[in-house]
Amino acid sequence: MKNENKFTEIVKRLGVRHLIFFVTMIVLAIVPLFVNSYVLKIFQSAAINMIFGMSLNLLMGIGGTVSFGHAAFYGVGAYTTACMWYHFGWNFTSAFPLVILFSAIAGLLLAIPMSRVTGRYVTIITLSYAEILNLIMRNWTKVTNGVMGILNIPNIKLFGFELAYKDEQYWFILVLVVVSYVMINWLVNSKLGRNLQAMRDDSIAAEAMGIPLFSHKVIIFTISAIFAGIAGALYAHIYGYIDYTVFTSNLSFNCISVVVVGGLGNFVGTIFGALFLTILPEMLRNVEFLFNYRMIVYGVILVLVMWWNHSIPGAKIKAKLRSIFNKLIHRNVESVEEV
């Protein structure tokens, strides 16, 4: 009886979205017990994309600012940890503070000019900034090894302990997904988060109420860049090789797709969006008769998901399903309370 009451309290405190997130994390945590190394690698990529997607959703869904150059921060994080190992022999733990620092600086340098413009100029500035950083990655040979990239990046080491197995690496990434989710949601529910949402909904009214638009935009851009940099650092150590071709506008557009599919401001949706858009292409690749047409099928499915998420009929269907799900949850909770 006491355990049932505790479960009821947990459901009420967490809310449906947070409950879905933690249940999803538990399910994902047992994935290594049932899949081979190839499939586990795909789930590692999906977990990294969850952090990357949440970083952009924080900027777009809460801050109300679109970034078409988010791959730049991902690349800064990846190159920071890779270069620290390549030139100085530093491991992941040693390089991690610099990943945060350099990603924050990269975000700050873009945020200062970008926070004073709106509309199509945002697209131009963010794309241009990402291209500039990509050119630096390509041509600063003494630091980044240029077009050759950086090879044989070692596994993640935590205070001297090496995560040598894929399942250990995967669980560590999931831990960072949970930490990122908790921190981002704490930020969203803080005074800063409420101010950002007010700015997103009506910037003129927010400014009239005394909210400093410029400083808030700079702060959210910098924080978003830090999380993107962490995702990039994980990518470098998990895959063991990076070069400038990874961090292009295509990566930014893929991240935007994850956010849009999951829903702006919906971080649980971002988790499922990252899973869907990472796993789906690999599933289509393994279907023999779809192999040559997999990108067409992928595009059609993506369009259908967009229709589901952002059309009036799709919204009505989602609202109906959500109401049914909420009724089932509340009915189960009430039955537990009666017992």
C-alpha cells in the first residue's frame, strides 16, 4: 500500500512528460543486453543527437531564436577534446572544462552580433559563422591537422578509468542525456527561462516589462552552445576520428529536423525525434528492396511526421490521443488511491 502511494506521488510530482522521459531512459539503458555492436553504435549516435537536439531546442523552442549554424558549436567541442589529446595527450576528463569554455566562447562570439538582428539576417549570420569555423577547422593545419583530420582519438577516460566497451560508453552518454535534460528543464522553469519565454512570445511587451533582451539572448545562446559542444566532444571519442566534413550545414539541418519533429520547446519530443531520425535511415538501409530508394522513403516519412506535428488535422489527432492517454493515467492513479 505504501509503495502504491509512493508511485502515485511520483506520478503527480513528475508529471506525464517527465515520467515518459525517465521510463524511456530506463528502457534505453537495457538496450545493450539485447542488441549487437552495430545496433548499439546506432543507439550511441541517437543518444549523442539527443543532447545536440536539446541544445538547439533550448535556443529555438525557449529562446525563440533559430540557428542554422549549430554544427559550429558541435565542431568546436569535438575539435577541442581531440586537439587536447592530439597535442598534449589529455584525456576526456582533463579536456572537458576546456570543451565547456571554448564552446561558450564560440557561442558568445556569435550571440553578440546575432542578438541585435531578426528575420532573414539571423539565417545569414548563423550560416556564415558556421562556414567560417568550418574553414578554420579545414585550414588551421598546425592545430586541427587540416583536411587529414585527427585519427585514433582514444576512448573516454573518466578520472583514469577507460570506458573500453561500447555498452559502458553508451551508459555514460545516457547519464549525460539525463543530466542535460534535468539541467535544461531546471533552466526553463527558472526566472531566466520564464523571461526567455516571455521574449519569445512578445519581445516588445517583454522589453516594456523591463526584461533586457540583449543580455538574455547572449546568455541562452552561450548555454546552448555549451551543450552542443559537449555532444561534439562525445562524438569525437565515440567515433575516434573527426574532420571538417562532419561539421557542415547538413549537420545543422539534421539537428533542426530533430527539434521540429519532436516539437519546439518539447524536450521529451526531442528525445524521440533523435531516436526516430537516427534509427530510421539505418532501418531503411537494411531493407533490400528499399536500399536504392531509402532517402526518398526517408523524405516521405519525414514529410508525414511534419504534417502530423504541424498541421491542423494532425494537431487534432494528437490532442485526441493525448486526452485518451491522460485519462488512462488518471484512471490508474485513482484506482491505486482507492485500493
